[in-house]
Amino acid sequence: MLVTNNDLLLPAMREAYAVGAFNINNLESLLAVVEAAVEERSPVIVAVTPSSIRYAGLPYVAGLVKTAAERSSVPMSLHLDHGKDFETVTNCISAGFTSVMIDGSHLRFEENIALTKRVVDLAHSKGVSVEAELGRLTGVEESTVEQREAVLTDPDAAGEFVERTGVDSLAVAIGTSHGAYKFKGEPKLDFERLRLIREKVKVPLVLHGASSVPQWIVEKAVKYGAELTGAKGIPEEHIRKAVSLGISKINIDTDLRLAFTAAIREFLTESPKVFDPRKILGSAREAMKEVVKAKMRLFGSSGKA
Ligand code: PGH
Ligand code: CA
Ligand code: ZN
């Protein structure tokens, strides 16, 4: 059934597990995520970015996810990931999204508050949950303490931000980043900062840029011709620790892209006579599903639906 992010994240925060938000852009990735959730008996957040909406078309994306939700036995939400403006949010709510992110993290503090508050007023009047972001995810590239402080989430500011906006959940910057190249050296997250934020903020906390970039998937992709030199993600024990310190929602996109690409490269090379798209894409769907199931076990959401 289709529910809001609040319905999924408040129990998660109470019971100290995290719900995965998996980015989808087509039928294959949606079915991979939904089938994984059903098999793991896990709640799940289906996340769609503005660029995925441009790729697939808003009515198609919304229709697919709503159909999946009606037909499956686990609770799921349809969530706008990294919504940048009021118009995108409005369109998604009209299309039936049950949760929206307004990402004003690039704005000044007061402007981020004003935009987020405006979205919260609209969304709450329609029964839709809102996620906002404070701090920037590019923190890993900053080398000095001053540079890091400037982009990572300030705990006091986070407390004030949530109070003044009335937002339902908050994405924090503690050293993760989007994509397959997260660290040049050793992976490092600011867990002390997370602990302080958790003390100041009463709503569920969200970790973006949380893909682990599993080396076995990278190696398979490279074996079949991909170029991924230097690809590195968040180690699984860091994810486990982040959950234990109060992260309730974890966003995964890159690991699904890697699984998709590695599976298709392998399939096309190993089965040169096959040209049935269902077989080619079916191998990718299966690979993404296995990744999603492993995440649900890692996050502790398996068995919670
Ligand atoms: C993410 C995904 N989506 O909003 O934050 O991050 O690139 O680490 O999968 P990854
Ligand atoms: Ca952002
Ligand atoms: Zn993100």
C-alpha cells in the first residue's frame, strides 16, 4: 500500500533501523525494488529525481509506482528526491507523490528556511511528508578543517532549522557524497557530528550518498569493459554505525546503477546470440533486486513490514 514517509520513518526512528530509499527510473528498477521489499517483508521508499521524471515522464512514473503499491503487501512511499523548486514539488504532489524532498542546501540559511517552510505548508495541507537538507554533500573533497566546517551540517543550526520549518525529516552532511567516487583516501564520516545532530533534532535523519560501491560489482563491470578506476563508497560497517547513531532513511542510487551496468555488460558478452530485451534487462533487474535485498538486511528493515 502507498503511505507517507512519516508512516515509514517514525517507526524506524523508534526502533533504531533505517528504511532504504532507492532511486528508480524505469520499469526494471521499480520491479527490482518492489520485489525485493516483498521478499524481505521490508518497508521501502521509491525515490524519483527531477531528472528521472524528465527521462520517464511524470504520469508514467507516478502511474507505475502507484500500481506497484496497490498490488503489493508491503508499505511503500512515492518520494521526490532532490526537488529543487516549488513548482516541481507542486507537480509531484498533484501526481500523487506521498513525500517530497525540497533541497535548498545550496541556498543561504534563511532562504533555505523560507523555501522549505513554503513547501511544508503546501505539503502538510495535502497530507504529504517533507524532507529538507542542511549542509552540502561535497564535504569529502574539502581538505582543511575550516573548509569541512563550512559544508558539513552544523548541529545547532540543524535544531533551529527543523523547529522553524516544521519539516518531517532532515538530510545531513557528515562526509558522504553522491556517485561512485566518494573518497580519494580512507573513507571517513563525522560520527561525532551525527551524534550531536541527533541530540538537537527530534525528527528522523536522512543519509544521502550512502552507496557502498561494492568492489565485487566494480570488478565484474571492469572485467566486461567498464572504466571505474578509483571508484570507492561507504564501507558497510560505517552504514551500520550511522544507523545505530540515529539515521532512519538511507538513499541508494549508485549501487543500483553499478549492478545494472555490470549485469548487462556480462550478459551481452556471455550471451552474444541473445537479442531479446526481456532477457538482457531481466539480468539487470535480478542483479538490482539482489543489491536491494542486501541493503534491507544491512539497514535492519527486513521483516519490519
Ligand atoms: C542519493 C544516492 N540519492 O538521493 O543520495 O547516493 O550516489 O551514494 O547512491 P549514492
Ligand atoms: Ca543538496
Ligand atoms: Zn541524494
